[in-house]
Amino acid sequence: MELGLHDKVCVVTAASKGIGYAIAAELLREGAYVVICSRDRERIARAAATLEAETGRPVALALEADVSQREAIQRLVAEVERRFDRVHALVLNAGGPPSGPFASFSDEAWEQAFRTNLLSAVRLVREFLPLLRRAGGARIVAVASSSVKEPIPGLALSNVMRAGVQGLMKTLAVELGPEGILVNTLCPGRIATDRLRELDEARAAREGRSREAVQREMEGAIPLGRYGTPGEFARVAAFLLSEANTYVTGQTLLIDGGLVKAF
Ligand SMILES: NC(=O)c1ccc[n+]([C@@H]2O[C@H](COP(=O)([O-])OP(=O)(O)OC[C@H]3O[C@@H](n4cnc5c(N)ncnc54)[C@H](OP(=O)(O)O)[C@@H]3O)[C@@H](O)[C@H]2O)c1
């Protein structure tokens, strides 16, 4: 299938590793101009070098931007606008909040999770909207979590913020649909990244088990019998972000190997 991403301008936030990195790699392979960012100048520069080596395509811009900060988002948008006059595809991604029991989270922890995982999406869409509109039919994909269908024990901060993201994306799909802007939410179940490893390690420590034992149990609950790869996630994202996607909007899609049993 021709995705029509060649020479399209795509922005992927939180892309120095994991899911964001894999989406950036997939978009580069399709011939897009890809802008990536993360909180750390050196990590994002290293990621850009690895992406270029892996895909044989240059990364258009690799910028330091903490998406939990309004000024950082405004600087990111300004940098993108200096180089490009429009943005065809925007991926809303950020690092996940800490795990732990509900009673362990202070107001500060809730506020930080709100800024990182919900307000960042609001601000990114708002600030990029003029550039997205100029593309005439842009695509937006938010990376959320399977918790939008089934909250995950020990992840109260994430469970609450992802539900908000889903509400935001559905609202935007309705509001921006008449302008031809397609908006969807992609939800990882268990995708093998550092984040998942850290969550498994935290659970293993809490339960006095090995990380491998936790992973085996988790994989046992997945009908496909294994964790997914970031590349498997990225291929679905690339389709939704592409011109090949002409009629899918306002949807929440789980990429979870069948983990969540709810409709
Ligand atoms: N992996 C899974 O199975 C899974 C399941 C459910 C939900 N999710 C969610 O999906 C998202 C991506 O997960 P992942 O597994 O790819 O995580 P990951 O491997 O930990 O990667 C997180 C990425 O986000 C960047 N980052 C973190 N905070 C940031 C911020 N405030 N501003 C800009 N960049 C930031 C990190 O780079 P720097 O450190 O360089 O900033 C890194 O590149 C997370 O929100 C995660 O909670 C993942």
C-alpha cells in the first residue's frame, strides 16, 4: 500500500527511544521529513544519529523540548515553523507517569502527570494547529494506553490522564473533522520498551519476584503470548498518520496482542 508520506512533515514528541523513536523510524522509512524531540539535548541528538544510520534518511530536526512545559512547546513550534510552513502529521507522546498505590501520590505528582500526559496534548494541538491547518488535511495520533478500556492496577496517574486524552481526542475529531483533520488515539498494551521493563521491575520488587517471572505471567495473559515490539506499534501509527487513511477518525485503537478482553 502506498502511504503517501513521502516529503510530508511529521512531528513526533518524546522520541529519543521506545514507541516515539519507532514511529519516527517508520515515518523516515516512508520518506517523510521527521522532527523529533525529548527532554534531553544529548539523548535526542544520539537518537537522531541512530535513526539516520538505521533508515539511511536524515532527521529534519532533533530538538530539546520537555512537553510538560508550555514555553518548551512554544519554542518547539517556533523552530518547526522556521523550517517548514506546515505540518502534515503530529504524534502526541510523552513519558509515562510513575506507578504506585493511589495513596502514595501527592498533589504535586498529580499535577506533574497532568502537565506531562494531558496538558501537553492540549498545548501541542493548540500551538501546532495553524501549521496543521496549512497542510490541508493533517493527521493527529495520541499515544495513550490500554488503560482507557481497562484501568491498570498500580497506575492511577496514568489511568486518569489517559481517559482525559481520549476525551480530548474524540472532541478534536468532531471539531476538526469538517476541516479534514483526522484525529485518533493509539493505545499500547504491553510494548517491549524501557518503560515496560521499569514497570515490570517495580512490580517484581513489590512482590519479591524476578522481573522474568512477572513478564512470563504478563505474557500468559496476552492471547498472542508475547509483548509487542515498538515497530509493530509504529506501523499502525504510520498508517493512521498517512494519506492512505482517509476515513478513520475519532477512534481508539488498542495494539495489545488481544490483552484487553472488553469490547
Ligand atoms: N510500552 C508500553 O507497553 C506502554 C503501555 C502503555 C502506555 N505506554 C505509554 O506510551 C508512552 C511511550 O512509552 P514508551 O514505552 O515508549 O516509554 P519509554 O521507552 O520510557 O520512552 C519515553 C520517551 O519519552 C521521552 N520523554 C519522557 N518525558 C518527556 C517529556 N516530558 N517531554 C518530552 N519527552 C519526554 C523520553 O526521552 P528523554 O528521557 O530523552 O526525555 C523517551 O524518549 C508513555 O506515555 C507510556 O506510559 C507505554
